[in-house]
Amino acid sequence: MLAFLKSELFLRFLGGFALGAVGVFALHAGDEAALTTSAYAAQASAPAAPAVVDRAAL
């Protein structure tokens, strides 16, 4: 087991995993700007939907 942990295969796998994890977090931080407070404010100030008229009752 110790020989495997020191092997080049394991070290390359671990390095690739670490590089991938850093890439995921770096790219995820850029997507967070889509949900800002101005987006919530725009959604809250949207006009109300018109009332539904039940034509079957007429």
C-alpha cells in the first residue's frame, strides 16, 4: 500500500484531482454574479399577473 501511495500513478491522479477541484471552485465563483440583489429587486417589482376570469360560470 505504501508503494502505491508513493507511485507516480497515484501522484499524477492526486495532482489532477487537486487541479480539477481548483478549477471547479474558480469557475463556480464566476456564476454567482447572476443572482445579485438587483435581480431579486427586479423580480419583486414585476407587475402582478392579471386575474383569471372563469368563463365557464357565465
